[in-house]
Amino acid sequence: MGETISEASSSESKLKNQEDSFYLYIHPQELHFPLELKKNISCSLQLWNKSDNYLAFKVKTTIPEKYCVRPNIGVLLPTSISDITVTMQALEEAPPDMQLKDKFILQSIVARPGSTTKDITSDMFNKDSGYEVKESKFRAVCVAPPPNYPPSPVQASGSSDQ
């Protein structure tokens, strides 16, 4: 599934905002999950490496048993775009006030040229790893599902139109 992130808010562990990730653009900044009970719901997250470097990334969440992130670790080639799929496991009931408190962190580092996903380890994202770890946060948002409109009535042909 994913790794758990701490909800601690000490000055050392405060998350950096998107603006601090000058070489990595993340879209969207919120994952919108249309609420459908008893159904897994997926959203796409797009990562754009705006640099000429190889970037390694790792996605963590506050509730790993609720979300499946694929891939949750990987490498972005220079000036490339990659899609990540985040799947929320089926809910049995709607969250109170339709509010989700679920958060995600995308950690990124500059990797060695030619790196592949097999070269990336979780330890590379630790503070004492020797890598400069950039962090961007985003959250999950529950939205009402699109309305299911009834089909348009079919006009009867015949009588007064002739």
C-alpha cells in the first residue's frame, strides 16, 4: 500500500509547499474522490520533472491501509511527465460532513544519471541519507458523485406533426 507519515508538527518536520519544489510540478494539489460507497475510487496524480536531472520520488500517506498508490516509488527522467494512480479503498459509509483528513507527502531527490526504480531505496529519503529531500504535500478531498440524470424522454412521432 504505502508508508505511514507522522502527523507531528514540530518545526523540523513541517512540510514544504509546492513552491519549494522548484524542479517538480505536481498536479492536482488535491485528489478529488467522488464518493461512491462500496467501490474503489481512483484518481490520477501527474508529476512533471522540469529539470535536466533524474529525480527519484516516493509517496507516503497518513492512512496506508486506505489507499493504494501505484507506483509509490520511482524515477522521473529529465524533463518527463509521469502519472501516478491513487486508489481509495471502498468505503462502507460516507465520512462525517463529507470531509477526509487524509494527507499525502511526495518526497523527491535528485538521483544519479541513469538511475532506475531498482536503484531507489526508502533509505534515500531519510534526512541523514546525504540527499536533499524535497517534500510536497497534498490531500484527499471527498466530492459528491456526478448526478445520474434520467434519460431524455423520447418524443412520440405521429399525430400532430404530420
